[in-house]
Amino acid sequence: MLDSSERSESWRRAFRPELRAEAIGLAFQGWSVLPGTYPTATGWAGRDGIEADGPQPVHTDWRQRVGTDAAQVATWWAGKPYSLLLATGAGVDAIEVDGDLGRRAARVLRTFGFPVPIAATPESRWVFLTRSGATLHRDLVEHPDHAVTLRAEGDWIALPPSPVRHGVVHWRVKPEVCNWALPHSRIVQDALLEALDAPVHHMIGTLVAAD
């Protein structure tokens, strides 16, 4: 009978082909993917001397590797079940919120008929992917009840199917559903403000029409 560490290792090996295939597919779409550390029974593996609460880039020079082509990306996942990271600020930004706010904002976006790529973590954090370049609205930054975080230049997020401490990152809305079209950040931010019942300028429909 396998012990817990052996089961974890077997589980990670099973995910490696899926992680590699997803990384290659995202790289073909022009997304700046990077290999990240992955959880084991004793800590995070993939880079020596690392202590963290979540996946970190395996390569210390990861900023210089942003934009690597799909053929090179394929070699990164050839032997290890690295988590799948996306370098934000290189065409794709991410807005991270708690699950409750994420669900409400997703409903707002569906009302306008405009789904956007959304990933979620086992810790009930929802991540909305947008185009790069915008800052976060002050009402979202300062909201007292919901932590809203913009992941932009110099940062990264974990993408599905990355293994994390308590499960696997998964898609709530896959990029294919949106035909790989990323929304303007303001569309997602207005949906979040609407979900919070904060004053908005009703830019969602206008920006969708403009796109």
C-alpha cells in the first residue's frame, strides 16, 4: 500500500503531461508561461532553498525568459511536474478576488453576454484575466470587506492545472470560451464594482461594443 508521500508523487507524475500540454498550448497563444515550484510532502520542490506559501518561478532569471517560444517551453516540462505560471504584465494582467465577489462579478459579466477567462484556486480565490496596462480603481483598492489584487508587471499567477497545497488550480471559464480574447481591464473592474453595488460609469457595454 502506498504511503502519503508516494501517493503525492504518483499524483504529480500523472499531472505532468497535462501541465506540459497546457503550457505549450498557452505559449502558442502568445502567453508568457513559466515553470514554477510544486508542493511535496516536505515543502516546495523545483528550486533549491526556496520557502514559500505558493508556487514561485523555478528560474531566478525568469523575467528574461518572458516571451519564450513554445518549442523551448516544451523542454521546461520534459522531466518535472512544475506548476504552470503566467508572467503578468506581458500582455496579460490578472485581477484576484475572493470567491464570493468573483461569483457575483461573473454573473454581472454574463448579464452583459461577455464571459472572460477566470481561474480559481482551492482556497476560493478567483482570478480574472485581462489585457495589460490598466491600474486598479481606487474603490477596489480601498474596499474594506474584499481584498482585490492586481497582478501586473513583475508578478505572476498560477494557471490550471497547477497543483497547490490543497488541490489544483482550475478554470471557471476557459480562454477558449472567449475565443482567447482578453477583455479590457476596465470591463472586469466595472463588473466588480457593480457586484459591490459601488457607483460605476456603465462602461462594460461601451467597451464591449468598442472592441
